[in-house]
Amino acid sequence: MKKILFALTVLAMMSGCGHKNVFLEEWETPYGTAPFSLISVEDYVPAVKAGIAARAAEVQAIVDNPDTPTFENTIAAYERSGGLLAKVTGVFYNLSESDSTPAIQKVEEEITPLITAADDAIFMDEAFFARVKAVYDDQDGLDREQQMVTKKLYEKFVRNGVALDAAGKVRFSEINSRLATLSQKFSQNLLAENNAFKEETGITVSAYPAYMASCADRALREQAFRAYSSRGNNGGEHDNNAIVLEILKLRAEQAALLGYPSFAAYQLSDKMAGTPETVDAFLKPVMEASMRKAREEVVAMQAVMDEDIAAGFLPEGSRIEPWDWFYYAEKVRSRKFALDESVTAPYFQADSVSKGVFQAAERIYGIHIDPAPEVEVYNPVVKAYRLTDADGSLLGIFYQDWFSRDTKRGGAWMNNFRDQYAGVRPIIVNVCNFNPPTPEQPSLLTIDQVQTAFHEFGHALHGFLTQCRYRDVSGTSVARDFVEMFSQFNENFAFVPEILATYANDYRTGAPIPADLVEKIGRSLQFNQGFMTGELCAASILDMRWHELTADELAAFTDAQSIRDFETHVCTEMGLIDEIIPRYRTTYFNHIFNSGYSAGYYSYLWSEVLDVDAWEKFEAEGIFNPAVAKAFRETFLERGGSEEPMTLFRAFRGADPDPAALLRSRGLE
């Protein structure tokens, strides 16, 4: 009866819309990809509502099942539920980040609280939890992947407050709803601020480092720095200060409801690190080592600045300031290695780099990547590819969306339009913000951007090569401080000479990159690591300090000035030198206020210990050793979250990771 009622509801919705809602139909498209041209903005809300209703009916059927709870009739049944909702949100949330129009933002404002409330209804359902707990308490006969799926679902209930009393559940749900709205508003504000930055300076946020490295006008550099570092902190309608404080206070309150002293303690309880104390102890020596190196870097840059002072280009007494770092670091690098971006950029044309990213994966893992012109894309600049394994079987469909536009949020990321699970292959996207080509020249990437391209495809490979049966543990569905291992590991292939030879050609002449330039790039990769590591570590520490505050401590924070004062205090306490600011300041720290990295930004450095240690095995036994690559693929990439991270790492490496590997790789020992 419930299924019949649901079907009638869907039919009514379709009739009310006045046209067929494409989400409520089977997609007769290549590989089941989205028919973007047939999707109307008006389709999203009714499709989400239909998806919520369908999932609720599916979950209720699990709860009403009179049979004894088993993995198959409870855990696996839940895994199979929610197909329609996943289909809609898989499209919507990808487009809301990469093509966010005012109409899309309005839809997001409407559906976000609906989805949050629907999730809470499921994960606060005591009858459903009782069935899950019964399976969790008696796992006899389950294989390891089934055990991990069961554990993950059980912990999701616990972490969402299923054990709270009635009042606690109401409050927890209220907080969830408000946090979802605030995070969405933070993101929309930041997009507006990024576009305002472009209007003020003439450059995009993604082009900021390259601009600062090449702009000889110090006043313009200072203007750009101040505009960049004050995003979300300018007053007015797009100011993020009040949003940040409310998010932090609500998170602390939510953690307290569950019995945790801080939100950081809550967040880390199911991560590799386990506790805030472990993360703090990990970050401290990294920060100290990076600042020792950074002070040396300041001395080297000041020597070059002193020459400009002597030549009359700068007034007496000028000292290196934060807006000088990129510019003078580039000058030092040019002298030390006879290398600068103007020399390397012609060899890193975007299409060629894409070819290199693909050829590295093909050579290492034996896969094939081919254009898929039959697959519709959501924007004319997006490219579609088909990935197949050595035996010709489909691995998945890949969208490559590399160039910046005003409707796209800043940064770079990988995401799934469709997850992998038994019998279903994933649909994955890489989104970047590289400068688009112009009529005068193609898109040319910096060395950092080349690494970004390999980084994001490392995430994609994690998604494509997974061979799990259940979506909750497939691909990148692993602990936050484990997931970056595979993206950062893939960066290592970017400048391997044998890989460079396959893609780095001068776009003007076709000439291959010279061997001496390859050597210079290799030697320069540890250059400026005091700054690079320091700003990353500083942001990680700032994230931790915010989320280690208790609800009572956060009550003292009332305005923008209190945020700025806290930032200053934390930076002084960590030993950050005046010439460097955290990679992200609070009001534009999208990772922790909108992208799931709250009390988790340290993950990049934590995962780097793992990826560097694993890479040392490749170097020792042969970068192109098929046996090592096969072990890496089968141990890590195919397993997803179907086993504990350290168990997988020890299986591959034969030992625990070496913490010193991080400092060695960055030249900070």
C-alpha cells in the first residue's frame, strides 16, 4: 500500500510540474549518465521530495520486517535504499558547486533543510537502530567488508544522537538543520567575495599566487594581498564572521550533547588520529621545522630585496612583508635553479598535462582512458572520458572540469555523480580553477597546478579502481585523515622524467622539455617549503584550536574583532612568523565550514606521512615495478573503506608509517 501511495504521489508531482521530470524516469543514456540538457531547475525540488519519500518508505519496510535482523535484511537493505535521492543529489550538489546560479542557490536553500531533516528522521529512529545494533552485536558469518559496513552504519546512528532523550534529539536535529543552512550560506558568501576580489584586482582567486609572484608593483601586491586575506571579513551582506561564530558554537553544543568536551574530540573519535592531543602532537614538530626553514627563506629573500633598495626601487628600511613572499621567493628560485614559471609554463599546456595525468595512470595501473563524446556534459568546457580496465571492462565515466568561471567555487576537488557498488560503476568529476585559454594562447599551468591536476586524479583513481560491494565503503569513503594519501601519492608521478617525457612539450614548437629543465624542476620541488609547509600547518592548527574550544569558551566570542584577536593569538602561540599568514583565514576557510574538513584540515599533512612512506617503497623497488603497483592497487585502491586504514598500510608496507618521512620529503629535517 505504501509503495502504491508513493507512486501516486510521484505521478501527482509530475502532473503538477507540467512536464516530465527527468529524475523520475530511467535514463536511457550512455552508461546511465545524466541527461543535463533535459534537466530543468524546477525539477530538483519535486525530485528531492520524491526521493526523500521513497527512501523513507524503503527504510520503513526494513523496520517493519518481522524477520530476525540480519545483515542482508537490514544493513544491505539500507545500502540499497535511497537510489532516487542519490540520483538527484548526485547531480544537484555537483552543479551547485561548479555552476552555482542564483536559481540553483534558491533550490539549495529549499532542499538543504529537507534533506537534513530526512536524514535525522532515519538516524534517530530507535526501531531502525535496534535492528542495526542487533546485527552489530552479532557479526558471526560476516566477511570483513560486511563488518566494516555494519560498523559504519552503527556509528552513524550513535554519532547522530540516537541515544539522546527526546529533548536532546529535538535539539540535535535543530542544530543539524541550522548548521546545514549556515554552511550553505558561508559557501555562497565566499563565492560572492571571490567574485568581488576579481572585480577589485582583475585576477581570480586561483590566479592569485602566480600574480603575486610576477607583479613587480609592490603597492598592487599589497592591495591584492589585503583583498585576498580579508575575504568574508569586509562587513556587509557577504560577511562570514557571524556565520562562523554561530557554526562553531552550534558544533560545540552538539558535541557536548553527545558527551564530548569539544567538537574536535567528537570529530576525531572515528578518525585515524583518534584524539585532538594526537593531532596537536603531530603538528607541533612540523610547525617548528617549517618555521626554522622559513626564517632562512626570509633571509635569502631580504638579500634580494636589499638589492632593489640599493637600486632605488624601494625605500630604505623596506622589509619582507606577506605580500612580498611570492614575488621574492620567485626571484630567489630563479637565481638558485635558473628556473621560473615563464620558463616552465610553455611545457605545461593544460591539454598536454591532462594527457600526462592519464598516461601515468595507464602505465602504472594498466588501465585505458579514452574520450567519450557520446556522454553529455553539463558545461561546454567540460570533457568526458571512459575508463576501462586491461581486460576491457568498464571502470567508470570521468568528467574533467578544469577552468575557472564566476559560477564555480574556488579550489579544486573530486566528487562522485554516482558511487560504485556491486554491479554499478562510478561517475566521477575533477573540478579545478585553472586559467582558461584565450584567443592568444592556450591555458598554461604552473608547477603547483600540474601537481593539483595529478592530485585530483589521484582521488579519481581511488574512486574508479574500487571493487567494493557496498557504497558506504567504496572508493573514497574512508576516514578523512586517510583519504588524502592517494591524491598526494599520485602527485609523485607528475615530474618523474619518464612521465614528463610523455606530455611536457613546448606548445609553440612541440619540442620536448629539456633534460636539464627536468632536473631543475626536480631539485626545486623542495624549494620554499618553509613557507609552503608553514602556511598549511598554520591553517591546520587554526582549525584545531577553533574546534578544541568548549561551548563555554566560545560564549566569550561575540564579534568579528574577537575572531581576529583569536587568530592573532593562535598564530603567535604556534610560532608563525609575521611574514606568513595561514593558508586560509577563518572567514574564507571553506574546507572547515562547508567541505567536511572541520577539525580535519591536518589530514593533508597526516596523509602525506603515509603517501611519502609508500612512495619510498616504489622508489626502492622500482617506480614502474608492476608488482609494486599491483600491490598498491589491490591493497589500497580496490579496498576503499572495507578495512581499517592502518591494517591496509601495514599490509602494503610491512611496517607502521615513518613520521620522519614527511620532513624528509619536504627538506625540513
